[in-house]
Amino acid sequence: MLAVPLTASPAAASGTATARATASYRALQRYLATDHGLYLETYPRREQDNPYSYVWPYSQALVGTLTLAGAPGGGRYAGDVTDRLRALEAYWNGETDPPGYDSYLRPPLGQGGDKFYDDNEWIGLALVQHHKQTGDKAALARADQIFRLVVHGWDTDASHPCPGGVYWTQAPWSQDRNTVSNGPGAELGLQLYLRTRKPEYLTWAKRMFAWADGCLRAPNGLYWDHIDLKGTIEKTQWSYNQGVMLGAATLLYQATGDRTYLDKARAIAAAAISFYSADDRWFTQPARFNAIFFKNLLILDAQSPDPAYRKVIQGYADTVWDKVRNQRTGIFPTDLDSGRFSFTGGDQVTLLEQSAMVQIYGLLAWRPRDYRLLA
């Protein structure tokens, strides 16, 4: 059994977390960084892979770098953050109305790709965090552009099952509306509202949160994945869906003062921790999803501290370090098809999973008083 302990270990010391985050980042840069400031999708690169990663994995490498920069002594990563933001622009498509980040690089490095609303939301939240950490006004302005794209993705057809909600993608092959396109959309709107106090952000964030809560909340208090236009619900309960909804509820409390939102955030957190801590379920989830859940758990902790939150992150991080990490290379061996960790070793890893562990160890290095800077 690989059950995650709910008690802190000696590895909880910030210095240990910093060392682990730094080692994981060095492995990321050694094995997955490539030319033009970009990254490979997987290491080793498979024959069928593109020359560079899609924007979703790239965004998580950006978040990992931002997380390191926000930890004590993280100033030495400021140049790396600048490099990530500069290379990110190779995915920006300013020719569409509204503009946004394509799923793949624009010419000349690639041929672009469909826009995914959740991809853009992750980037928007990263830009808000960069603004909160540095005061960069341009980052906030770009986050506003992204939010306008997200609003553009709202379903306006009242004849649809559970009408409303932000679609997952603009791609014609999917008309799903997902927890993960509405929860982080609400978070982005709320982060912008808390920075600017423009009512439209709050109005849309409430709408997105209420849609996901009304259409995709399961009887166990957690959230299903998505609903299609036939009304069929995909009932997998991914950890990141729980994270974005508890994070959005926490931000709604900050924005409105309505304590029912904070109570809901704490209830989601308790239900999720109970669910994923049973039967090794943390390890049925890709680390990329757990990293998003854990970050949102600390956003809640900044508002309503609970020692159990950090303890569950620490327990997961210790297990991965001790039982998954390749001590020779510093990578976290991953099954490339499922995105889940391999406990039998190996030399394969995805950009998403390596970046996730940079984020998780980086978060453990943060001072609790700085959790308010997360987004």
C-alpha cells in the first residue's frame, strides 16, 4: 500500500523542500528544455512527438518556475521567469477575435492549433500570480484578454442540457462543458475582480461557479468531469476539478464576504482529502492534477488555516520522492500513456509530471504568509 500519511515528517522543513524543488527543476531543465526557450513534451522524445510541447505542458513549466521564484531565496529565478514568459508568446494568436493562446506554436515554429479554454485559464492564472509577485501590469492586462476569451466560450443555447457553462475547447470535435473550463474560469475572473473591483468579473465568476456546482457536483460532494450536448455526464472525479472548485469558492468568499462560500470550500477540501487518501487514490491521479489541487488547498489555507492541508501535501511529496524519483537522473518516471507515475523505475517522464513535482516541492518551500500570492 502507498497510502499517504496525514502527519508531517522531518522533510517538512522549508530547506528540504527547497532542495527538492531545486533538484527537480534542474532535472526539468536538463532533460526537457530545448531550443528557443521551449520544452519537449516527453523525455526521451518519442518519434511521434512534435518538436516542442503543447501549450498546456508549457504552462505548467511556467507555473513551476513561478513557484520557485516565490519561495524564500527565489529571486535567482527571476530571469528564468522572464525567459518562460518570452517563449510563451510563440503560442499567442492575436489574429483571432478574441485573441488567445493556441494549443501549439504559431508559425514559424509550428502551425498553431485549436484554442482550449482551460489552457488559456491556466496561463491567465499564472500571469495573475506573476503580477501579484512582481507588480507586472502587462501580465494583468494579458490576463484580462484571456478572461474575455473565456467569456466568449460561454454556451448561450438555452436548448442544451444544463444550458450555460464554458466549453472546453473551440475545436469542432468536442462540445463538452467541463468543470475544468468553468472552475478556473471563475478563479481567473475573481482574481481580476480582487485586483480591479470591476463588477463584470464577479458577475461572470459567480455564473461559472454556479453552473459547475449545479450541473457537475456529485452526491459525494465532489465534482464530475464534464457534460456533453446529449446530457451525458462523464463521472470521473479528477483531483484538479476539486481543486479549482474549492479555490473558486474561497475566492468568492474573499470577493463577497458570504461565508457560505467559505463553508463550501472547506467541505470540498474535506471530501477530497478523504476520498483521495483512501485506497491510494492520490496515485491514480497524474501529478499534474494533484499539483493544481494542492495549490488551491493552500489558497484556502491562506483564508482558513488547517494543518491537515499542508500535511497531506507533505505526505504525498515524501512518498513520491522516496518511491518514485530516479535518484540518478532526478526525474519522476512516468507511464507516458496514462501520465501516472511508475513505481518500477525507468527513464521516461512527461513535461507535465516533472513540472508538477517542481510545483509541489516549491509550494512546500513557501512561507504560509505568502500563500495569498498564489493564483
